[in-house]
Amino acid sequence: MDELRGKVVLVTGASRGMGLAITRTLGSAGARLIVVSRHLQDLRRAAARVPGVEMTFPADVTRPRDVARLFVAVRRRFRGLDVLVNNAGVFTYKPFPRTTEADWRRNIETNLTSLFLMTRAALPLLARRHGHLVNILSISSREAFANCSAYTASKFGALGLTRVLREELRPLGVRVTAILPGSTNTRLKDAFDFPVRGSDLIQPEDVAAVVLGALTRPPRTMVEEIILMPSRGKL
Ligand SMILES: NC(=O)c1ccc[n+]([C@@H]2O[C@H](COP(=O)([O-])OP(=O)(O)OC[C@H]3O[C@@H](n4cnc5c(N)ncnc54)[C@H](OP(=O)(O)O)[C@@H]3O)[C@@H](O)[C@H]2O)c1
């Protein structure tokens, strides 16, 4: 499988969980990786275990200034970008009356506004390479679960934005894929207030395999949206 060899791929939230699994899978397939998350030490530790990392860049994807700095560095070093994986995300599990304004803003800014900022900055570089945008969304982009109001609002919004982008970027030859996983065995599941058995969930490398599959379809086809759920069903 050589489709990804030499391709420049940026993954946000790459220090752990799904982002780390995605970088491992794409790096093993020959991609040249740019990895991004907020905490440099965690990011460096993760990058040391991944083949193909060429740039380790600490940035908060909710901050316009960080995003601008990141893309100055990417443009200077790589000139273009083949794939952007918007994966960084947060999750709040609380009944609506206990959801604070800070919870609300954190979810909206990290899970939705970051897609606006990152995609807007990446677009000229992606268009130059007829690239591919992959947004890691959630089953909560389509279905409502109790105690997830801020997260669900952000992920529904993110799916709407992704669908509009797909139509607007089609004429530029940029493909847009949304991945909607159900509960996955990462640190994010610690937010639940009930016991969860990690082995019953999707594993991060299962999501990474789906991302790889979407990226390696021939340019004439586009994987638009994939729902990946645990075989046992919803939590
Ligand atoms: N786990 C699930 O059950 C599940 C299900 C469906 C969808 N998802 C989605 O999958 C994606 C990845 O989640 P995960 O489960 O892998 O979570 P995770 O294990 O908590 O990892 C989140 C990653 O995002 C980074 N991050 C968080 N806020 C950031 C910010 N403002 N700027 C830059 N990086 C930031 C974190 O690093 P730093 O903290 O160092 O920044 C970390 O690398 C999210 O979009 C999530 O909504 C998860």
C-alpha cells in the first residue's frame, strides 16, 4: 500500500488516544507527519514512538495565533499539505443544569471552532495538492445522548460544517471525510460516571484503520461519512 508514501499529513490531538493511533498507522504507511497538541512533553514522548514524524508542534487549536504560527511553519518546511486530520477534541459528561459556561465554551471551541480555524488556514496548502480533509467527529454528531449537551452541540455543528466544506471543496479537488466513532477506549471515556470496560469499546487503532482506508481510496471516489460503532452497541 503505497498511496501515502511521502504524503505530508498533519494530525491534531496526536499525543494520545485516537490521534496517536492515527499517526502510528499513517506513519507506518510512509506518511511524513506533522503532530500537534498542547503539551510539548507529551507530544514528544508520543512522537518518539511513531515512524515518520518530521515536525512536532505544540499548539492550542482553539487559538488563532497558535494556528497561524503552525501554518507559517508548515508552509515554510513543506510548501503544501496532502492531508489534514482534525482530531483534537474534549468531552464533558454532565446533566445540562450542571454544565457550566466554561464547559460549554471548551467543547464548542475545541470540537467546532478549531475546525474552522485549522481548515481555513490549511486550505491554500491542501488545494495546491488536491488534498484530503478528515474530521474525527462522533456518533454524537447524529444522535442525542443524555448528559452530553455541550459535546453534542459541538459535534452536530462540526458535522454540518464538514458537509458544507465537502460541497465547497469538491471543485478544488479536495476530498472531505467525516469519521463518526462510537465509544472508543481512550482517556476521554474517563468522563463517564459509570464503569466502562475498555475491551468492550472500539480501540483507537480500529479508528486509525478506517482513516487509512478512506485516505487510500482512488481519487475518483470519496469516503464521505463512516459510522464506526462497538459491535455490542451503544453504551
Ligand atoms: N473516545 C471516544 O469515545 C470518542 C468517541 C467518538 C469521537 N471521539 C473523538 O475523537 C477525537 C479524539 O479523542 P480521544 O478519545 O482520542 O481523546 P483523548 O485521548 O483525550 O486525546 C485528545 C487529544 O487532543 C489534544 N487536545 C485537546 N485539546 C486540544 C487543544 N485545544 N489543542 C490541541 N490539542 C488538543 C490532547 O492533547 P493535549 O491535552 O496535550 O492538548 C490529546 O492529544 C475527539 O475529537 C473526540 O471527540 C472520541
